[in-house]
Amino acid sequence: MLELDLNEVKGFPARFYTKDQPRKKDQPHPANAVATGHKKWTNRPGSFTQQIDNLFVMKNEYTDNLMKDYNNTTIAFQNFIKQAIDQDKSVRAVGAGWSFSKVAVTDGWLLDSKQLNMTFSLSSNSIDSNYKVKPDQVLFLQCGNEVWELNKFLQEKKKSLKTTGASNGVTIVGAMSTGTHGSSIDVGAVQDYVVGLHIIVGPKRHVWLERKSAPVVTASFIQKLDTELIQDDDLFNAALVNFGSFGIIHGVLVETEDLFLLETYMRRMPYNGILKKLMKTLDFSKATLPCGNERPFHFAVIINPFDVAGGAFVSTFYKRPYREDYPRPVPNNDGIGPGDDATCFIGRITNIVPALVPTVINKLVDTVLKPFEKKMGTLGEIFNNTTLHGKVLSAAIGIPINETDRVTELLFEINKTDGPFPGLFTYRFIKKSQATLAFTHFDFTCILELDGANSDATKKFFKAVWKRLEKEKVPFTFHWGKLNELDFGRIKRMYGKDADAWISARNKMLDVDTRKVFSNPLLKQWGLDKAL
């Protein structure tokens, strides 16, 4: 059966409770969506403000029967969807609001899910006996769990997520649904360790979705959720990266692993043929990195386009067995930790005159990016950022790794003709995802992140890059949760038949009414709201 220790239900997110505040059983309330009356909503990076009809906050009921509480929230979701259909409102469940694009918002009803952070451990009675992973390695998570709190929760149990992004104030479902990634070369992105989805697809229907090729849960588990089992690889892979448009994902089943340490380094290295070859092949057999030719767990490069001669900042993190006696990692004097990326600090730059951009960027880099040697920490300790300093604009594209060198040279050219770009170029590398519309679409994808000041100059540079890449016929994809310029024509060129497969899967999951409810303006702009 589904096992749940009451202590495994963590505290409540801010605004209604503090994280460590105990549950108040003397103040019960039914699971429901509470209207706030708010008419606008601003995302966490501050890149846009969305006008909305209303903002709702979904709340759990908390009693001694937490499985029942979870199921009551399922019913509350269904009631909410019915009201939206009846009142002709579009719906988006929103997490922590970290997306730079409007992928997670709508002009109708926004549903804040951050309160929903139950965490369930499963017994052997809930896991298929043929499944490859032991029951203690999987975790059933309600949608509002934020990654930073999961890292803390799992570390206490000597477990770990397999990978995360650099900024971990995001919710687990928000991260999965937009393809959030790190630079764990051989692990993949967040969605790649999700193995089961509990999706509210309408007022009278909710389903458990998993792969037919890798069944995970038993009939007992399905009975506990009082749900419908669907085992279908194509539907599952499509639903992993779905931007909130397949319904409301109430819970996800994730694979974890035993707690491990990362041995981390950041060195400044010449941007020369040796580094270029590493970046476009990921062949470390002849590398002379901090741990020689050992293949790193994490490999990332930051290039300052105004000081290429000074070298690139190269981060290499190596996986090590966990032990207790390691020196805990601390941020540098400017508050930057070993896992922080450029979005954490580039927002300190404001609108500046073009002539001063190189000087300001160079000064910021010299102040903030400090090479370091052999800092140790768990995944959650290394990638622990949950804040942004200033307003920043961030775009990211996926390209085949063999195109990395060519695209970098194009960026240098564009910076001369359409710059100066008030930001940095960051390169991350991960394997291909099974998710149908994952932007990590190539066998190994180089994720090129362009993080810049929130300015017109940054937007101009982005537009010039997309135009030039298409002119040069460089294959690329856009990160769904960051700034992009997409329409159905571009999506078809990027994903081919996978775009049609995703639309087909959505049509199978939703009926006419719910397709309308879960179609936000951006999905319509992208042409992914099509009915078949």
C-alpha cells in the first residue's frame, strides 16, 4: 500500500505559512481554490507582468488521513476546471513563476500551486515487482514541491535528485514541464527522471500516466488514488514537457538515487583549439582538466565576449561517494556559489550606454566570477540558488554539440554588428531527452544561454542571433521557459514530426472543452492548440 510518514509532509510555502511551521490541525479547511481578486501577475525575474481575470491559490486539507487529503485536492482541481469551463475561462496552474517567457500564464485564471507540497514514500506493494528501481529510490511528489526543499528533504534521508537546474526556487512540475536542465552530461534534464504523472484532465476524469515499456506502479497504487491507469509511451513522452497544457499535473513520481558529493572546480582556461574540441565532442579521453581525463558529471563554460583573450571560465564537477567529513561549500565574497550561473548576477547591470558595455561587463566579471578549486558539496548544496540579483533577460537555445564552435564565432560577429550585448555566453551540455518536445533534442545538446541585462540592447541582440542562425541553417531549438520567438512554422522546422505527435497526444488526453481551457495565448501563438 501507499506508505506515508506524517513527518514527510514538509511545512507550507510562504504567504500562508512558514516552511517550518507545524500543521494546525485545530484549523481544518476543505481543499479548495481561494480567489485573491488579483488582476495582474509578475513573474519572478520581472521580465513581464500579465493581466489576468483572477489569481487563485489551491490549498490542501490537512488531517490525519493524508492520502484522503491528496484525493480531496484532486476533487478540488476537478471542481475548479468545471467552473472554468462553465465561465469560459482559460486556466494555467503556476508554480514559483521562474519562467522568463509567458509559457506558464494565461489571461484567464491563474492557479497558484505552491501550497501543494506533500511528499510520499512508496512501499513495495505500490511498485511493480519488475521495475528496475527499488521502492526506496522513488518518491511521489505533489506539484508544488520546490526543488530546493526537495534537496533538503532528500539529503536528510541520504538520497538525492539526479540533477537540477542552477536556480532551484522552481517547483518540480514547473521545472519538468518546461524542460529545466543543468549540465549533467550523461543524466539529462529534470523531466528525464520523472517516471509517472497524475494528471487532472477534466471535471470528471483524472489519470495516472506512465510508459507501457516501463510500468512502475501496481493496481494497489492506482486504487489509492482512485484514478484511471494509462500506459502509453507516446502519451507519456508528450506529457513530460507540456507547459501546463495537458491538464493540471497534481503529482509526479520521480526516481532518486543515493546521496553523493560533487567535487567542483572552476578554472580560467584559454579559449583555444583544445577547449573548442572538448565543447564540440565531449571527448575527455585526452583532457587535462582538474581530474585529468575523467569524464565530469557536470561540464559548463562561460565566455565573456569582451575578454576572450583572457580565457573562458570552465566548470568541471565530478561525482564522488558521500561522506560526512567534507568541508561545506560557501559562496565567494560576492555571494556567488559554485553552482550559480550568470542569471544570478548579470541583472546587476542596468541600461547603460553602448560604449560603456565592455567596461561594465569586464568589471562585473572580475568582481563576481572567481575561479575555485575542489569545493565539495551535495547536489543541493552546490546548486542552492533561489534568488536573482536585479532584473535579467535570459534566452537559451539547444544546438548539436558539433555546431558549438561555429555558433560561437557567429556570436562574436553579431556582437560587433548588432551589439554590444550587455551579457555573457554560457554553454551547458546534456544528452538527448525522451520527451517529445524537449528542447534538448539532439543526441548531445549544447545549451547556449544568453543572459543579459533587462534592456532593449539585449532584446535587439537576441533577435539578431535567431535571424543569423536561420540564415546560416544552423539547427537549433528554443528553451520553452526562456525568451524566444516561436510560431508553428519554426516549431515544425525544429521538431518535424514530433510537433505533430505532441499535438496528437494532447488531443487524445483532452476533450473539446478542456483543450480550450488549457490553451493560453502563447500556446495559440505557437500553433500547438490545434484540434485534430
